[in-house]
Amino acid sequence: MQDEATHEEKYSHEGTFWENGRSIGDLEHSTQDMAQERKDIIKYALGLNIRDIRTYAGFKGDLLVEITSNDKEVIAKIKAWAENLDMKTVLKENPMTKLYEIFCITPDDVYELNLEKK
């Protein structure tokens, strides 16, 4: 029978890149709530005829809400709503599949603070 280590020993992060040996869920930026603008655009989009919606962080640290629809007018409504919330927007159209995408972008405060330190 193999030597069974405790859960804490088996999954200890001490000596790794994690801050003070804490898991990522315990890091300060992981405990922040989603920005109100992102919540508002998601709530608005869910009331429209959309195909898909997802939210993620971009490679430059921006926080994105990506919304896909088959209806170009729906994307135009979401664009107007997002810009009313002071979000930047980027539109993408795929003429082959007739899918329209909008990326609603807000800057991430954590990323901006990291840039100022350098």
C-alpha cells in the first residue's frame, strides 16, 4: 500500500509561483466581484435573441464579454447599450455563417496597476 499523504501535503503550493503558498482562488484579484458594467451588459443581452455569450480576460488584461447572434440588429442594440455603459466595443461579422459577434471591453484594474509598477 502506498504512503497516503494528507490533502494539504499533496496539494501544497509552497515553493511554487503562488503568492505566499495560497491557491489562486485566495489571491486578492480573484476575490473581486464582476464589474457592474459587465453584469449590466450580460443582463441586457440575455433578454435579446442571442446565440451565445461568454466572458473572459483578454491577453492584454482587458475584461471581455463576447456575444454572438444571428441577428445584426441585435448586435447593433447591444453595441449602443455597451457604449452607453462606457464600454469599448469591437464588431466581427462572418459572412459565410451569418454570425455576428460583439466584444464589449472594460479595462482590468489589476492589470493597469501592474503596468504602473514596472
